[in-house]
Amino acid sequence: MKAQAEAATRHRQAMAESGSRLGWLYDQVTGDEDARVCKDIPDAACRHQPRNFFAYLVANLLGKIGDELASARLILPWLLGALGAPAAFAGFLVPVREAGVLLPQLLVAAYVRNKPHRKGVWLLGAVLTAFALFLLAGVAWGLDGATAGWAVLGLVALFSLARGLCSVSAKDVLGKTVSKTRRGVLMGYSAGLAGFATLLVGGYIQARGAQFDDVGFIAGLLVVAGALWLLAAAVFAAIQEAPGATEGGGNALAAAFASLGILRTDAEFRRYVVNRALLLSVALAPPFYVLLAQQRTGSDLASLGLLVIASSLAASLSSPLLGRLGDRSSRMVIALGTGLAAVTGGATWALVEADAALMAHTWSFAALYVLISLAHSAVRLGRKIYLVDLGNGGSRSAYVAVSNTVIGVLMLAGGLVGVVADRFGVPVALLLLAAVSLMAAVHALRLPEVSG
């Protein structure tokens, strides 16, 4: 009772010091007025909770919109095709995009742990991300063919390295500034609002696509994405972050190897990493749905708009609900997402094998893309909440870095799924990914509960 009373006092102080309007809005968004608002964060951070919640929400929202406008699953493959780059370049976009974010993080995490304030790392990553996007727009306007392909891959690598700085620091800042049981709500609303904004963009492309040159229009999207990342940096700078522990922040390489030992000594974390490895089946699937749609229906800028709409609908309609469910049981969100991916992939394979007439229509693939995007959204949200809730202030950065580095290596190996698609056809590749997704769903149900 005493602890609850003290937490309630901190809650009232937070509301008073953050302003009554902001405090009221915070209560409306989180749907809670009880004392748990300051759970699992430093006392110093409690005073700034509403301010930090909305600063993180807006910055995360702007970054998500920027990412969608430069998507390696939709926008950039379309750009490479419009520039006349060989198709092989498009196959490397997702592995380079994801591995570039993940692989360097074991070293970056040691650097982050050496900083009592970690938001500066996120700000550096945001500015570098914007720089890479502006350069990508320049490539779109000035290069073509294989030269454009190499330039795009190089800049995607720079973009993903910059995003890695944001990734390894963002979860640590979130864990220090926003209460447990509120993180899923925050992430869910940011993803949902970003999906709605991207939906509007997709609608515009679908309705007016025939009036634009593909290359010029996508270059403009990349410029807008870069500007959004600069704005996100300005908002994120408003977060009031309390100093954190700096243990493990010595020599980066030595700390990196020491961090890998967590896989041997921490059984719960090891099970999470195994599950996340299986979750790659969901991350690798979307481009193959796009490729299959192009093979069976043809393509134009309006068709791209329809796929953007499909992806956005999945995020905007589901993420707030998934965020709240993730605060109750993040492992169940993972299981739901992987189960949906398995069913969608298996059904797609069966429909193609049966030569169903509906597989010749763009709208059919838009519906399939809604389902796989929903599955991907659930998996991403669920695994992020699970990892933040699994860790604590001292281990969270190491957990993020180790898991991301391991998955980065496996992501590069995941490019072999493209070989399966070339040899046996895209539907068989989707069936293979669906089988692994089913394994991931079963494994997720066996993870220990850490949320709620």
C-alpha cells in the first residue's frame, strides 16, 4: 500500500509539472489514471513522463512515415525497375537494409553503454538517415542502369547503418523514460498513425499515378522522407532523459565479445533469440508477394499505390489494438502474427497451384499484402515489446545488440530464399517461409510470459 501511494504521488507530480492539458491528454491516450504510470523507470523520469511519452511518440511516428516512403520492400524495388537496373539488385535490398541495421550493433551497444545519456546517439542516427535519403533522391534523378543499382545499394547500406544507431539507442531511451505497460500503447499508436499517413500517400499514388513519371515521383518521396527524419530529430531532442548506468562501456570490441556470452548464460534470452531467428520467415516474405503480383498482373505506378494502401491499412487498423494486447502478452502477439503469415503463405501457394482465376487480379494481391503486412506488423511489435520487457536498465542495450547482431548474420543468409524462388518458383519460396512461420508460432507459445 505504501509503494502504491508513493507511485500515485509521483503520478500527480508528473501531471502537475508537465502541465494539466498534457497530463490530461496522456491519461486519455493511455487509458489509465492509476499509480502504475511510473513502473520500471527511474524516479527522476517520472516527473517528465507525459512530455517524454509524446515526444517519443511524435518522433517515432515521423521516422516510421519516413521509413515507409523509402521502403526496401515496396518503394526502392520499384525505383530500381524504373531506372533500368538489373533485377538482381532488387533481391539484395531487404537483406542489405536489415543486416546493415543489425550487424554493427554489438559494437555500437558498447559505445551506447558508455554514455549516461543515450538520446544523442539516436539524434546522430536520424541526421545520417536523412542524409542518405537525400543522396538516394539524387541517384534517382541522375543515374540509371547498373550504376544506379550499385549506388542505391551503397546508400541503402549507409541508411541502414544510420538506422542501426537509432535502433540500439531507442529501446534504451524508451525503457528509461516511459513506464512499463505504457510502451506498447506508445508503439502501437505511432505505428497506427504512421500507417494512416502512408495510406493517404498510397491513395494519392493509386489515384493520380498515371500522371507522374515513376522516377521523379519516387525521388520526391525520398526527399520528403529525409525531411521527416530531420523533423523527428528536432522532436526527439525534447525528451528529458535521466542519466543511466555506464557499465560495460569500455573497449567496444572486448565488451562486444563479453556481451555474446549472454547467449550461453541467459536461457530466457537465448529462447527469445531462437524465436526471433524463426521470425525472419515473416520479414523476408513481403517482397515475394510483390514479385508474384508483378509476374501475374503486370505493374504500373497505380499498382504500386494499391500495394502501399494495403500495407498502410494493415498498420493503421491493427497497431493500436496490437499494442494494447502486447502490454498484456507480447508472446501472444508474436504467435498471432506468425500464425497469420503461415496461413497466408500456404493459401497463396495453394491458389497458384490451382491456377485460380482470382490470382490474375491486382486486388487479390492487395488483399494478400494486407494479410502479410498485418502479420509483419504484429511480429515486429510483439518482439520489440517482449525484448524491452525481458530486459532491465543494465541488460537492455546488450540484449538489443546481441540479438540484432545474430539476426543480422542470419538475414544475409536468408537471401538464399531468393535462390529457391529462382529455382523452384516464387510460390514454393512462399510455402517454405510459411512452414518456418508455423514453427515460429509454436515456439512463441512456449516462451515465458514477461509482459503485463
